[in-house]
Amino acid sequence: MPPFLPVVGSSLSPLALVKHLENKILIDGKLILPISKRTFAVHNPATMETIGQAAEANEDDVNNAVESARKAQKEWKHMDASHRGRLVSQCADLLEEHSDELARLETLETGKALRTESQVEVRAFANTFRFYGGLGLELKGETIPFSDSMLTMTIREPLGVVGAIIAWNVPLFLMSLKVAPALVAGNSVVVKSAEEAPYAVLRAAEIMNTILPPGVLNIISGDGPGTGTALVRHPHVAKVTFTGSVDSGKAIHKNVNEKLIPITLELGGKSPMIICEDVELEKVVEGALVSMRFTRQGQSCTAASRIFVHESIFSPFLELLKEKVNTLKMGDPMNMETDIGAVISPAQHGKILNYIEMGKKVPGAMAHVCSELPKDPKLAKGLFIQPVLFTGLPNSHQVCQEEIFGPVTALIPWKDFDDVLLQANDSVYGLAATLWTNNLHRALMGVHRLEAGFVQVNQNTVVQPGLSYGGVKSSGVGKEASLEAMLEHFTHKKTIIFNME
Ligand code: NAI
Ligand code: MG
């Protein structure tokens, strides 16, 4: 097989792509076998069949990847910023041409439904590259007035080699949020993919490497404590950007602090949705359906996992929401009629079921179990979970305080607006929050008081290129997805003074 597939216009089956990518990492523009010679198995969560092996990069592989990135960055950073942007925009176009195969490959490894999730994500993925591709000329500095014979100014310089560590829930989109701004700003990147979902990211990078100079974008795979730690501790990694759990974020933060380099952390949430009594019921139920991200099995950092409903509409809201969730079809993620796929791993499956059991044991609590498990015998071993709406749990309960990352939402009635804001803020997380009302005074009071980095009224859209996105409290450090994210997190300002007296 040639080192690169003829990428333009190709549309290969996901399993053929896995065969091509199996055991490989991408360094210096080439798909290669790792020095470690170690591999690990990757599963299809919908069947629990092994789809292939992935390379487990060791310290030598990490060194190679970082060295390749370091060499490439020396030229890349001196390329005109607009030209770097143009190359990144070309990547967006080529990735879009490959959106079908990328979506299928991602569905195979993540168990997410193709129509409701992977196809939607791949569009956002390409759009992120397109958005940042147009921002090369925004890498501007300032001039500062001193005297006529002096010129004092700042310029934006790249940081160097960026180490990016990503999770499995939206692997392609997470890759774009990190890689696109880093590259346009003149950095080179080494991405460590998530163990559960290494292939779509590797294929996307292979496609991009037909456009980018070799070494500018490298991909390795492997576990967190081994491969991930080696990457973040590497002396030539100048910036770390991470999306994942709070615990892993803390471990990475500690390692990065030893080197005193900048870090961006996106660590999830326990996002509140507050519904006032003046809303139109049908519309807000549709909004809740989208907000809970049940079509992604709740595996979303901005999922509304606590819904506070005004007590006067609590019962009709619950009934209508149950009705809507029951219409969602769980099944083979590749089938275009499927709304809900499988959760990512046996570990997550067990963790989610454990939370559901914990909630059920609380006196007065009720688990409203919705939708139906798939009946297809091919999916008998698949990691499917029926969505659960809990009532009767207090906000202080673990189910309402800890990130479950599964299709589990707690509905909590409220009557006093000040009190519901306190409850919404009573969380270690502060990523996203939504407020549903047509009362302008309440809307304004709410958006100013909610402790979250991303607050929306009467909608709950996912992250959009152009809008700064990032959390407060334990939800993380720094912003993503925006111009600000590129400038503040992937460059530093150099101050320069000319004295021509
Ligand atoms: P995780 O945080 O352990 O894994 C995410 C990534 O971090 C993977 O690439 C992993 O290899 C890497 N990693 C883990 N430990 C590391 C370390 N010490 N040094 C360097 N890299 C490291 O998340 P996991 O175990 O897959 O999921 C556990 C929980 O995390 C979920 O139940 C969910 O609550 C949360 N999570 C949040 C996400 C978000 O979007 N904020 C995404 C995925 C998980
Ligand atoms: Mg973990």
C-alpha cells in the first residue's frame, strides 16, 4: 500500500480505512509504525467487536513527533500568516470533500449515530478550519506612542510546539479547536488522540498532510498516563491544550506547571437549564430535547444535565419531555434512521449505570426510563443505555453534582427565582448555562448572575466557531473557538523598542 491513499475524491469504507491506519502514527508527514512496537485494541461500541489495533507511542515516539514538529515550526513560523491561513482554508475544503468517510469512520469507533451526530460534527470540524483560515492577518500587534524618534510596538509570535490532548466524545471537532488556531498562529502541533477513538483524527491529519508541510501536524496515539504524560512533560513542548476530565486535567496541570508553560483546559460541566413559567411549553420541551444531548448519549460537556422547571409547569413539562424522548430511536449508529447510538466504553457504561442505580435508591426519587433498547441481535453486546429523566432528587445529590457524561438528566422544580439561581450556581463546574424566559428583566438578571463561561437565553447551541468558549471554576482555564482563543492562547506578545535618537 502506498504511504498515502489517493485522498481526493476517495470514499473508502470505514473498515478499509482502519486497515490502512492500523498501528500507525503520523510523524513528519508520513504514516509510520511506532518504535514502541506496542499496540492496543479499538472497539466498535455498538457491537463490542474489535475493529483494529492502534499504535501505543512510547517516549521515543513522542520524542520523534516533537522533534519533527520543532524542525517544521522553524520555517512554518516565518511563512506569511495569510499564506498559513490559506493552507488551513484549503484543508477545510479537502476535509469537507471527505466528510462522508470521516463521519462513518468516527461512527464506527465512537458508536455515535451517523445522521444525528457524526455528520453534523464533521461539518463543524471543517468550518473551524475555514474560520481560522481567514484569520491569519488578525495576528496584529500595537504601536505605543513615546517620542518622534522612537518606535515602540508589540508583535504576536507563535509559542512553538503545541501538545494537544483530546477526548473521544467529539474527537474531530476537538482536534479542530486546537489544531486550527495553533497552525494559523505559526505553531506546529503534536496531537495525542483518545485511546477509544484514534482513527478518524489520524485519517483527517493524513488528508491535511497532503496540503501542509511535513512535520507541522503530527498525530500519536496511546494512553494518558504513559504517552500523554511524555508529551506534556517533553522539554520542547511549549504549550499544552487539553479537553477531558477534571482529574486528568489536574494531573496534566501539575506536569505543565513544573515547566511553567501556558495551558488551556476544557474540563466539562454540570450545566443547568432554568425554565421560567412564562415560556411556550412545546418550544421549551424541544429546547430541552436538544439541550440534554441525548442523541450523543449525553456525552457532551455542555449537556443540560440539571433542568430546573418552574413548579407551575413541572408536570406537563415532564410528560411532554418523556413523550419526545420516547420517540428517539436507539439502534445501529450507521443506520440513517437511528437517533441514539452506543456509549463509548465498558468503563463509561458501568459508570453511567452506577449513577442511575444510585439515584434510584434515594427515597422519593423516580427514574423515568425512556426509549427502547435495540432489538437487533447484532447489537446484543453493544453499549446501549436507555435515557433516564430523574425526578425527586435534590440538587445536592451526587447525580446532580457530578459529571455523568451519559443520558441522565435530573428535573428539579423551583418557585423562587433567586433561589433557583443559587441552586444552579451550586456546583463545582461553570461551563455552560441556559435560561428560558420571555421576561427581559429575569433574563438580564439571570445572565449576569449565572456562574458559567457560556450562557444562552432560549436556546442551547453547541460551540460555534467565532464565539469564545470555555469555563470557570473546575470547568477549566482559557477560551477556545474564537479569535481571542488564537491570540491569547497560541501566541505571545513581544515588545520591541527602536530608539533612533
Ligand atoms: P480522560 O480525561 O481520562 O481522557 C481524555 C484524554 O486525556 C485522553 O486522550 C487520555 O488519554 C488523556 N489523559 C488521561 N490522563 C492523562 C494524563 N495524566 N496525562 C496526559 N493525558 C491524559 O477522560 P475519560 O477517562 O475518557 O472519561 C472520564 C470522564 O471524563 C467522563 O465520564 C466525563 O465525565 C469526562 N470527560 C469530559 C470531557 C469533556 O468534554 N470535557 C470529554 C471526555 C470525558
Ligand atoms: Mg481516564
